[in-house]
Amino acid sequence: MTGIDHNVLEQVLAGTAEPLLVVCVDQPDWPVALANPAFASITDDDVLEQPFADVIEDLAGREVALEVSESVRSQQETSFPVESNSREYLLVLKPVLLGGEDAARYYAAYWRGSNSAAGANGAETHHALLKAKRRIRDLSRDDPVTGLLNDRAFREVFEHDWAVAAREQSRLSVVTFTLDDFEAYVDVFGRHAADSCLRRVGQAIRRCLRRASDVVARPQGASFVALSHASDEEGVRDFAAQISTAVRELGLHHPRSSASKFVTVSFDVSVADAANEPGSSGEFLDALLGSVSE
């Protein structure tokens, strides 16, 4: 099949009535490559070259941006009910596969008005089905205690982002957090309180993430791991220190801690040059998480 000229593609998109973005997902931060004129009905901001997750966060909030990021990383075609400028839309994400590709390099994002669905009841049913599907997906990807990504899901995200970083000659930053003297906390307060503590610490870390494209997981025990596309190690250490402060400021009493009278975390920062690392993404992560559990 003959390739379509870029100018022809832009003219076709310009004639599309519904707001539409084309996103390049094989580059760091997933920059917006094209936006059709109808997208101006959603926002007046210039979104070209802006990180896709940031655009979604500005338009629909952080929670939707996090879900969109997860869907893009897993190469899913999916939909999300969203609201922009007091109007309800169905945000539809579709991977765009070119000939011979196993993984999409581009994603199309459509904002479809609720009046395009088959009536109010049809739209409501469709939204309920979407929520149910996402819930089923989350049950297999989420850590049951904290609601963060589990080890398997985090490894999938890390492998995807590692491949992009290697191709683009960019770096990834990984921060591991370990709760200080957590076994002593369990001995004092019991497992139920310990699970509550893990939940609150995990959510505190998640709230501190700078971008929706950053992720945090609980891979094992009393440890957490955060993935960022920032490559400045000093800046990442400052970011990790801010998270450490946020955890301490939760004020969770820990009478047997050797570090503080409150629950605290220790952290370590690793910056990976994915293109030049001697091992695979899995080997890098195994070494990193193995050192945390020792």
C-alpha cells in the first residue's frame, strides 16, 4: 500500500469534526504530534510537542491521566468517560499500527460527544461496561494492600519505558523506598495496622509524583519503587527527599523506630542509561530490587 503524504493526512484530520490528537508513543514523554482544528473546542492551549499525559491531566485530571498512561503503555484500545468545559465526552484511545509493526508507535485520541452514543441509556451502559473492564484489569495489575501497581505490572511498564529510552538514547530514573524498622512496627501494631500504614505511605508517594507518566509500585514487603523519566540525578534525589519528608509528615507513630518517633522511609536512586546498560531491563530491575530486600 502506498504511504500517505503527511500534508494529505493533516488535511484529512482538519476535516474531522470531533477533537483528535495523534501522539508519538515511541519517544520519551509521548509528545503530541498532531492536533486537528476541532481540538480547539477542548482547550485554547497549544498542545503540539507537549507530553500527552500532561495534556490529559490538564483536561481531565490526574486520575484519568494515570489510567490513560497505563492503557497506552499496555498498547490497549480503550475508552474513558471524561468531562471538559462542562461537556461530557468519551475519550477513545486507539493504537495506530503501521505495516509490519508489532507495537504501535502512534496513538490516536478522540473526544467523542455523548450525543454520538446510542441515547442516554446506551451511553450510561457503555460507561458502566468500561468501568467494569478497567476494574477487572486493575484486579490483575494492582497490589491488593496499597492499590498501587504490583510487581508484574511494574515490570511490564519498566520494560516498555526501557525500550523507548534505549531507542531514544535517554535515561530512566528509579527510586526505591524502604520503610524503616517496619517489622518492629508490625510487632507493635499488628498486620491490620501495618497494611493501613503501607496504604497511606503508598498514596503519599503517589501524590508526590511529578507527572502522570511517572509510576509507583509496591513490588514486595515494605518497599516501594518509583519510575521517572527525569535524568538529572541530583534533581531526582531532591524529588526522593521530598517524598521522604511527605511520609514522615503523615505522623504515623512508630515507638520502636531507630530513625524517628514516626514512620519514615530510606531511599536509593538509580539512573539507567538504557542504551548502554550491559544487561536487560529485567536484569537491571532484579539487581535493584534484590538489593532492597537484602
